[in-house]
Amino acid sequence: MAIREIRTEGDEILYKKCKEVKNFDEKLCILLDDMYETMKKNEGVGLAAPQVGILKRAVVIDTGEGKIELINPEIVEESGEQTGSEGCLSVPGVYGEVTRPNKVTVKARDREGKLFKLTGEELLARAICHEVEHLDGKLFLDRVTKFLD
Ligand code: NI
């Protein structure tokens, strides 16, 4: 496993749409392992592949309840609303209030290519929404209603 460099705001790769993962191979496993290690080292709760310069639809999340890997994720259900502080490893030191669904269900594949569904609430729902948007080249900054000190 290796720590990869995190791309930051202004890097054009963060604004591009990522491609679907088609090969569930060793290379994908290495990417996911590196992403997780990089996220942990930087004390984040989520990281998307474009943040380490890879335009693939892959995400890792750990809100403190263990590692979650989402490949080709698609949010299929959302409900409720939450407003709270949000940040991003690609925008270091910046936090803002963002409104998100309070509960989301995501359909995704695991590293072996197997389909599964996952429902998350509160912080996990927020992390899923935030990371999935990275895959479409969007940063949370566009959703901030109020920047926090
Ligand atoms: Ni982010």
C-alpha cells in the first residue's frame, strides 16, 4: 500500500466526469487500498478516485464504523434533510454548511464486482453524497450556503 498525492482545488482533474470501472482486477484493488490508506493518513472520512488523480468511479468511506468501498455507485433513494459542516481533503482548511439528504440508499459494486445496496444516515449519508459528486467532477464548495471559520 502507498500514500498517494491528494489533488487540490484548481487541479483540472477534480472537475472531470469519471469513467465506470469495468475491470475488477488487481490494479483496482491496489487503487482502493492506496485510497484508504491515503484517506486515513489525512484523517478524512471519504475519498474519491479523482482526488488521487484517477478518473474512475471508485470511492472509499470510513465514518468510524469501518471501511466501505463503492465502485460505480449510484444513489437510488434519498429522504429527509440535514444541514451541517462539511469539508474535503481536496480543499484543505475550508469548511462550510451544506444541506444534504439525511438518508440515502446507494447501489454499487464491491471490489470483486458484486452488486450490493447500502443505506446510510446522517454522516454516512453526507459522505456518500459528497463522494459520489466527486465522480461527476463536482466539489462541495458549490453547495455551501455559509462558510464556517
Ligand atoms: Ni471531497
